[in-house]
Amino acid sequence: MTRIRHSRRTFLSAGVLGAAAALSSGLPGLMAPAARAQGLAPTPSMRGGSNNYRPGAPIVERIGNGGFWMSGTVRRAGDGAPLEGVRIQIWAHTTEGYESDPESHGATLTGPDGVFRLEMPQIVPAFGQAHGHLAYDDPAFETVFLRPVMDSARDTSLTADFVLQPA
């Protein structure tokens, strides 16, 4: 009988197929502890992320007339588990209003997979950059403000992911 010797190098060089074969050969816990040991670091707040923040923005189906999508995921720091029912507030300078306008703000909740998505008017440059603002501000986890910048003012979507640290 031929015995296959598994090492980190054989996993890395064999790629996904090799790893799948090794896992099916009776080594189910070999890769999981390494992933758990690293942990997922929390997302730090970004400078300028809290500009024009409005506590308690309402949960909405859409901001304004839509046409632009803001989306992302929310996970727990450490184990990376998706967080369901997390409230994410979104606001921006758009074709329909300034980021300081109440009607330019809205919130949405994450689904069971930790994903959120909210339609809003097209984001336009403010202070030279097209950017959005997102916030997590519930007491269960540490507050995080994000200010992602778009690659182009013509983009019709922007993604921002949160990794939250329990409070």
C-alpha cells in the first residue's frame, strides 16, 4: 500500500483539488485550526467617515430614486462569522442631495449571510472625490465609520465590508 505524506507544502502546491483530496482522505481538521488561529482582525474606523453622521437614520427600502448600489458584508472579528440583523447606516453626496441632507441618509439590515445592500441615487464627487459613508453604531459591537472612495465617479456601485469587534 502506498502512503501519501501530507505537509503544508503539498497542500499549497496541490491547490484546491489537492486540499480537497487530502481532506477527503481523513484529515478534516488539518486546515481549520490554522484558519482559526489567525483570526479576523476588526475593521478600524476611517478618517472622515463620521462626517455628517446622523444618529438614528431610519431603515429604508431605498434612498431617493435609486440607480446606485451600496453593498457589503458584516462579520464578527475573530471567527469571521456572518452577522445577521446588523443595522448599517449609509449616506453620501448624490445627484439628489448633499451628504448633510437628512434625505441623503438611510439604514438597512444585514441578511442571514451578513450581506447588506441598499439602492440610492448616483454618488457624485464631493471635495474632489466620489465617496460614500457607512456606519455601524449599535452598542453590541464597537462603532465603525467607513468612507470608501470610488475608483471612478461613473461607477454605479460601491462595496464596503465590516469586521466588528464585540463591545
